[in-house]
Amino acid sequence: MAAADEASRPFAGLSDVSISEDIPVEGDISVPMGSSRRDDEFSTLDEPVKETILRDLRAVGNKFIHVLYPKRSSALLRDWDLWGPLLLCVTLALLLQGGSADSDDQGGPQFAEVFVIIWFGSIIITLNSKLLGGTISFFQSLCVLGYCIMPLTVAMAVCRIVLVGGSGPVSFGVRLVVVTASFGWSTFASTAFLADSQPANRKALVVYPVFLFYFVIGWMVLTFSPAQ
Amino acid sequence: MSAGSGSRNTNTEPWGSFDDNLIQGGGSAVIDMENMDDTSGSSFEDMGEMHQRMKEEEEVAAEAAATEDDNTDDGEFLGMKGIKGQLGRQVADEVWQAGKRQASRAFNLYANIDILRPYFDVEPVQVRSRLIESMIPVRMINFPQKIAGELYGPLMLVFTLVAILLHGMKTSGTVIREGTLMGTAIGTCFGYWLGVSSFIYFLAYLVNAQITMLQTLSLLGYGLFGHCVVLLVTYNIHFHFLFYVLWLLLGGLSTLRMVAALLSRTVGHTPRLLLCGTLSLLHMLFLLYLHFAYHKIVEGLLDSLEGPNMAPMQRVARDVPELTLNATLRIQGVQLLLDSFST
């Protein structure tokens, strides 16, 4: 009761100004307090941490499956999240570490370098597609580009395993094939999601920077050589 | 009195008519010019001011009332938590709204990418034709040539050049300093494109040439197409003579194209010489620099691998003319050669 009074008091002055005294105003104006919102917050706040983490992991895993079998679906776009790209980025950067032969302090810049390339590359591609008239939002595009790095991360893991066996021309050939295949897969997967958001005649203009982006990452993966 | 009745009657207007203290004296038909604000163009602005003032007064009154109630009804019903929680929520809501308003205003002002949108309005066919035209000089210099003002093509060419540089550095077989190489490649290419464009625009401004900043960016960006092609070929086929031929041919063609476009927009012999001479010098030297700066990395690798006692043999190895198809073969060939010398 008192709450309703307090809520309607801010509006008390208005009724004098805008409505003439001859016309009676009935009913009461009360500000909705959004109690339903409060209930929702409590419902996810009270659940155990394990459930929250598992729910997020399941969402991330679901998107990984969508990248593995890219078909024109909007699941990746509808509920985007950046956990997957972060996970992939960190994994790739860790795998690319310990590469160059000379000194120990090379590990630091390499990790940061991979991070910077992936995130700034994604941002530039997103800006480019928006400027070309795309309908996709900023974070949706980041999400798609990040998730489509997964084939290249898998290729990196494979390359590292192959390099354990030796680094002759045979291993180079195997690595070349694996990296080329995963690069093509990444590009194809990301265009399957991104191309729909562009006007029909400009798809090539959007695909080209994506191609360059995965090409650069693929080169970093291919030319990785372990410390001696 | 007529004045009194007049003031009472004016309140029947739906938009809340004139108050006594605003413009008109009660019931008088004459508008007192003393009270009229000079800057107000119409009476609607005054109405807007009045409403705003009233709303502000209400908000202040509401806050005062809320704090008053807070003080008086503190412990009375719902406990302290009830009223304070509600007030806290309202205040937090206000703060959030104000912050959001300010942030969105700042964002719309500074991060508005729509100002760049017209420069990206191209079709793939146009980009392709402009790429090819950038290698074909046009001989008409008496009438200003048309220079496309777009940024998509130049931007993509700069990124392609960065990728080619990285490819060149990797095929030279070294991973000595990956971090700085990547940063150097990006810094070099973007620095050249932006820096030289600005410099040429500055010179054009000095000599009063008819060219805008966007056009210099576009011209120089498309001129990098020749560089991309030359570097792509010569990073894979390490043949110095081939590089010099391509440098003169492709580099020269793209330079001539840019020079002709600038000539058509400049008047006077000295300005033309200055502008076009500077541009051709910088453009050709940049290609030379890109080739040799990243070529030396191979020789640097040989230095570090073999050590000081191998210096004379290293010179012999470098002079051996070879036509290689990729660097792994070349390095293996050099290794074999050095092994044969040492045994």
C-alpha cells in the first residue's frame, strides 16, 4: 500500500498539468517492480556450480559439433558465446609455444602474438563484413570465426604428434596435407555461417579476408618447428 | 475581475496554458515584451521549457519525499531492509540508465563505423577491374584522371602483402624471432600505406594538386598490387636476375600508372617533378627493401648455424647460382656443399 503510494507520487504532479480538472482520472498508476525478473535471477543463482558449468560446457560442445558438420543452421548465431573461441585460442597458443630454437624468452611473445592475431583478425573481418552491409552482429561474427579455428587447432595437435617422429620431408608432406585440409575446412565452415548474412553478389568480398586470416594461422601451424 | 477569471479560464487548455508568471499578465491581450525571451522563436519552446522544469521539480520532490519517508518509516513496517532495498534498487536503476545513456552517446559519436560505409560500397567485378587497371598506365595527362575512392581494395591488398611477407619469411627457413617478424611485417606494410599516402597528400597540398586524402590512399593501395605479385614470385624462385627484371617491369608499370594519375592533376613543371619524383622513388625503393630485407634472413641463418670458422666457405656457398623451388631444398643443397668442403 505504502509502496503504491510512493510509486504513484512521482506522477502526482503530472496529472495536474496535462489533464484538465473537469475530466476525472480514475485508477492508480503504479510502477511495475519487475518481481518476475527477480524470481528468474534467484532460480539460476541457487543452483549448484557444477550444473552451471555443465550447462555452459554442453552449449560449447554443441557448437563444436556444428563446426564439425557445417550446414546452414543458425544455432551458432542464435546463442553465441565466446567461451569456445577463448578455449581454442589458448589451446592453439599453448601448442605453438616452445617452437623457436634460440632462447627461452621466445615463449612469451609467441603466446601474445597468437592471441593478438586471432582476436584482431576476427575484429577486422567482422568490421569489414559489417561495412559491406552484413546483417550479422559483432559478437555473433566473433563467435563464428573463433569456433571455426577448431580444425586448425586439431591440425596443430596432429602436427606436434607427427613432429615427435621426426622432421624430414615425409613429415613435412604429411603436415602440409593435414594443414591444407583443415584450412579448407575452417574456411568452408565459416563461410557456411557468414555467407548468409551478406547480400548475394558480395559474398566473395567477405570470404577473401576470412581466407587470408585462416591462411596466416595455417602458416603459423605449418611452419612450427620444435625446439632442438 | 477579468484578470482573475482570465487566469482561471486559461487552465482549461489541454496542453496546460500560460501561467501567470510566464509571459502574459493575467487576462491581458497585450504581450509584454519585457518578459519575452529574445532567443525563443515560438511559444512551443517555452512550453517545452516549462514541462522540463516541472518534470525536474517532480523528480526532486520525489527524491525528497523518498528520503523523507526513508527517515520516518525506517523501522516501522517491512523492516529496514524493505524500504532501503527498494530505494537502493531505484537509485541503482537511475545510475545504470544514466551510465548507459552516456556510454551509448559516446559510442555513437566515436565508434560510428557508418562514416566508412560509403568507401566499402564495391562489387567484386569492380575490384577485379581496378586491380588490373592498376598495372596499365593511362596516357591522358591533360585532363584529371578518375581515381576511385574506395578503401576495400587497398585494405585487402595491404593484408595480402602482410601474408606474402610472412610466407617469405617462413620459406626462408627461419623462425629466429617470430614475434618481432610478425609485428614488423604488419607495421611495415601499414606504415608504408598510411605514411606514404599522408606524405604524398601533404606534398600535393603544398603544390596545390587536385587530389584528396582518400584518393591518395586508394591510389597507393592499388599500387601495392604490383608489389604483391613480384614478391609472391620472387620469394619462391630465388633468382636475383629475375627479381630485377620484375622489379623494373611490374614495379615500373604500377609506378607509371600512379605517376600519370598525379600528373593529370598537377599544374606546373616543378610541382609535377617534385610530386611524381617522390612517389616513384618511394614506391620502387619500397619493393627493393621488401625483397632484400627479408632475403638477408637466410644469410643470417647461415651465419648463426655455421659459426665464425665457416665464414670463407659461406661466401662460396652464397655465390653458387641456383634456381630453387623452395627453401628446404636450397638449404639442403647448401648443407651438402658445405659438407663436401669440410671432408
